[in-house]
Amino acid sequence: MNEQRLSNLTLLSPAVLFLAAFILAPLLLMLYVSVLERGPFGGVVWGSHTGIAYQKLLYERDLLGRLSFNSDYIAIFARSCRLAAMTTLITFLIALPTALYMSTLSRKQAAWILFLVTIPFWTNLLVRNFAWILILRGGGVLDTFMQWTGWVTQPLDILYTPLATGIGLTYSFLPFMILPIYVALERIDPSVIEAAFDLGANRLRVLQRVVLPLAMPGIVGGAILVFVPCLGAYVSPELLGGGKSLMIGNLVQAQFGASRNWPFGAALGIVLVLALLLVMAMAALANQHKKRVSR
């Protein structure tokens, strides 16, 4: 037994060392930077510890040094969560029927659909968002087409709005929702669905009572894969939102860039990581509760 355990530890050691070096160590460094004092010209003062960066998340000081509540950063976090949640919902509404259709095809036909779904990953995310700028800008492809067909008479002015940010986020993360749901649907035994139809269930009832519960692991996995990176997205809000849809990722970049307030940027990053861990913990607890109920 001890030899087996030692063998397992030996096999796991490269992965553990990799995670410790490239994930845990940077997080600990960011945590340490978040409790340092900001330098007079930016950066940090090493060895000078303070909690001002976390205090700044909720409070600000006036010219007299008095603290007052500041909700600006809470609003940015709320906007980020709202956009991430809406993106997750929209991608699910698009991905579910797509994955259902793919599950009814042969493996060869489904492979072609998967090929089309994964094509966007062949190009850089930055290039794809610049393409959406050409589509959504005034006088762009979408605007010209809508006015040519007579559906609109005025420019759409979609670019640099929250709608444009939502379109970019949905486009960027849609494959992350389609693939897990399709994998979960593909594993469903067709005889289970046939049995439900034999027992008198219609298509809607089969979808509600059989397909969706069996596909729930893929749905939850897809939701996590979309919501987590979307919450800290930077490229789409920066290019398509034009600064009008400031999200956490853009705020963190601004602190490490133009503002040179490294402790506050690190504090924002730590809070974002804790929020993502909370979301994943809630999803895990919900999954465990569902398994207990099913037993």
C-alpha cells in the first residue's frame, strides 16, 4: 500500500510542482504586493505593509483625510458579474439547440459541425475582436446591410456600447458552452430516450425530464468555462466597449499600466480570484447536493 502511494505521489509530483510554480507562487506574490504601500512614482515600496489597497475598494479619502464610502468599484464588479451572467445565459440558449442537433447526427457529420465551431480558435482573439469592430461600427457591414434592406433608417451606433461588448463576449466564449454540452448529450444512452417516448412522454417532457438532467454536468461545466473567464475579460470590453463598459479586467490593467498603482491592482486581482473560487465552490456544492438528492 505504501509503495502504491509512493508511486502515485511520484507520478503527481511534476503536475504539483508545475501548479505550485506557475499558479500558486504568482498568486502568493500578488497577495503580498496587495498589502504593500504604493511608491511615490508608482510601483511598490518593498517592506512597507499596509491595507490601503483593500480599503480603497470601498472607501476613499477626501482632501481633509476623512473616509467616505465609494461605490464606484462595486458598480464595476456588479457590471462585470451582470455581463458575465448574461453572456453565460445567451451562450447556453444558443449552445443547447446546437448541441442537441449535433447529437442527432452521425459521428462524421457531427465532426464537421465541431470543425466549424472550433474554427474561431485558429485565429487570435485580438484579430477576431477587430473583425467585429468592422462589422458593428457605423457604416460597417451590419449597418450597411440593415439600411440597404430598409430595416433601419438611422445608423445603429452599436459599437462602443454594452451591447457590442456582450456580442463580443458571446462570440468569444460560445464554443466553451457548446463542446461540454455536446459531450454530455453524446453520452446519453438512446434507449433511455426511446423508453421515455414508449411511456407516453412528448418531446418537451423528454427534454425536461430526461435530456436536461442527464446533460446537467455538461451544462454546469460549460457555464463555469464561460462565466469564469468572462468575468475577467479584457480584450472585448476594451475594443468593443471603448471604455464605456469598464470591467474588472480593464480596471486591473489600468492599475498596473497608466495608474501604476500595483497594490490596488493586485488587490483587485485577489478579490476577483476569490469571487471566482466562490462561484466554483457554489457550483460544486450544488452538484454534491443534487447527487445526494438523487440517491
